[in-house]
Amino acid sequence: MSTYILGIDVGTTSVKAVLLDTSSRSVVESQALPTLSDVADNSGIKAKEQEPVRIIDAVNRCIGLLSKEKLQHVRSIGLSGQMHGVLFWNAKSGCDWSNRDFFTPRDTSQLITWQDGRCSSHFLSSLPKPDSHLSVATGFGCATIFWYTRHRPGFLEDFTIAGTIHDYVVSMLCGLDVCVMTPQNAASWGFFNTSSNQWNFDILKEADFPLHLLPQCVPSGSLAGKTCSEWHGIPAGTPVAAALGDFQCSVYSCMSSPTDAVLNISTSAQLTFAMPADFRPPDSPQPDSSIAYFPYFKDLYLAVAASLNGGNVLATFVEMLSAWMKELGAELSDSSLYEKLISSALNQKTSDLRVSPTILGERHDPLSLGQVTNISTNNLSLGHVTRALCRGVLDNITSMMPSERLQQAGVKRIVGSGSAIARNEVLRQEVEKAFSQPVVYRQNTDSAVGVAMVLCDLL
């Protein structure tokens, strides 16, 4: 009888669940749903928050769409999700299991996401220097907690635990009264040393950081516990792995050779390759560097150019045009508008218009803004602008990790993945122009598939 791994990715805008056959390592079923969980920001502090009830509802509905019969034969469950962000909850009342197949969040905060902008450069400069090779940026869990200690200390008194949104799901599935976190997620919070796999307890204590909120660190790939209840037909007592980073799982799903570099463009964009086994990161943060080193699996590191500007830039462009059209008395759905933009750009093979799309800044250059240059009367069509915008996304990520760096690392192939690449032929064309190495595209490669593959390889 076939058995399966259930892989779940709790992303920034959507949830995806896959069933991976343990024998063939192939995806036999998958479902995805948008979370529609963004909370309007009326605070004036550049907050980016999401509603956990909506996210968990999307998770429950997504699992409910999978085959009930196959779910009864799930051998283990793995989760990945959006890194850096933080959710607060209470150990004794973090969810409600009164509906047998569903659990509902209870006594939690909003999810403060990786896109949160409340921690200004001035605020970040006031924080202690971390004992880590990774810098701390706005949207990072520890930075957000520091912000609350200084601006809304009473808020933290309502909660006993903090973690990422996917850490929360693991805790609720297993009925844990603690939060366990892998180095992949801990490193994304800041103030975590990946060499010792320890939080910077002494530094944080000296700065009056609420240490009791820090999760317990466990190795990537280890189990967090077992399901405390039947869940959509999955038996109680099914092993659940500690949550992993969505980025690392996405890379795992498509990097088949150490000479591959992976380019992922979804909400944001990342270009990465694996460092040699003997590589060790620097002793201290390199805040001005566009390349960071993320913990991967088996004590390896990934060299990563992680851009904040990816598919979200294209989405912002569509939203801007849609708003203009409404003001002019015309309406077109975002999906129809997107299709027309891509069609126009496909007919415009090149453009001398130049778009720098860094409207969200970058972690190594937070004050960077977008620019449009080389404007003439001949390049103002939708085709020109859309083509130039897609090329700008690629120009930005390749400026962060130049081709010389890829060549020095022995990269022989670029593996393209991510929802923005999958749905945008213009973006794929610009990818192929941007690299001297051959480019291949992977199907069924994403974080949900990757986390299932990780567990399958560990069985």
C-alpha cells in the first residue's frame, strides 16, 4: 500500500499542500489557495500584518481538498513558510480543536510579516550588534520584538510564545506548549549564531530582550512531535517535522547538482548557489553586502542574493494601472490586465527604456528607490514599459550577484523556479538573456514539494 508525505507551504500570499509518494518521490496530488489575509495599515508605521485566522482557514481548506483516502496513509507532515516574520500566541490557548477536522487560532497576535517596515534604519542602528554573520533588518522577528519592547511593551505581556507562522502550525498540530524552531528560521530572525546554533542570549539579555519568547532551537530535518488529534483523516500520532524555511525548501526541490544556481522569482526574488562543504561564514555581519549566507542542510550554506523586489513589483504595476483605469471610468480585472500586459510585451522584443524596480528598497540598501530613465516618445507603450520592467527585475538581481561570482563558483546551469517565472513568458525571456549559462525550468518545484522531499529523504 502506498504511503505519502504531506508537504505544506504557508506562503506570503497563498498556501500550497502536496502529497508525495514515498516510493516514487513524485507528487500525486497538490492544492493551492490564496490566503487573502493582508490587514490594512492605518498605523502610519509601515506595518505589514496578516490575519492568522484567514491563513489557517486557507491551510485547513487546502488540506480538505486532498484525497481523504490518501490522507489516511500520510506517513509524516512537513511545513515550510515565509521566513523572518513573527507571530505571538499563548501556550495554553493557542488554538481551538472543537471542530474535529479543523483547528482555529485563538489568543494570537496578527502575523507581522517579513515585509514589515516599522523598524527604521535609525531604530536598527540602536540595537546591539549581533554575534552572527547575518545582519538584522526590518521584518526580522527579533527586530520586531525589540520594537515592541520599546514602543508597546504592554502588548508582549499578553503572550508567552513567539515563532513564525509555520512554527505556529507545527505547535498547534502537535499540541506543544513550546515553540521549536530550526536554524533556517532562527537565522532569519537575527541574533542567532549558525556556527553554534545558539541564540545570542547574553547580548539579548543585556538589552532587556524578553528571552522567554525565543523558540527552542532543533536541527533542520528533526521531528517536532506528533499530531495530537486526527486532522482531515490524517491519524493522530502522525510525526510532524519542525518547520523549515520556504527558501531552503524551494532550492531543495530543484537543485539537482552542486554546479546549479537557482533563480526563484515569486513574491520576492532570490539567486543562490551552494557553497563548498568546508565553507564557513564571516564572523560578523556584512550589512553593505548584497550577498548573504543562509544555513541549508547537512551543515552547508547557500550564497544568496535575496531581493525584496520580484513578482511584487509586477503586481504593484498592475495595481497602479488598475487604479488609474478606475479613476478614468474604465475597469478591467487584474488577471485580464496582466494577460494584456504580457501579450503587449511579447510583441515588443526589446526596449531602450530603463526601469530600476527597487521600489521596496533592498536589505543592503534600504533607502534605494525605483527609477525610470531613458524615456522618449518612442518607448512609452505598455509593451515597452512591461518589457523594461521585467528586464529591470533581472538587472537588479544580477547586479546583486554578478555573473563573475557565478563563474568563480563553477556554476554551469541556471535553474528557474517560482510562480512569477512560471506565469510570465516575458520574464522567462529576460532570464535567458541575463545569463551566459544555459537556463532550465523545473515543474513541480516549490517549497511545499521541497519540504516533502526533505522528509522523504530522511525516512
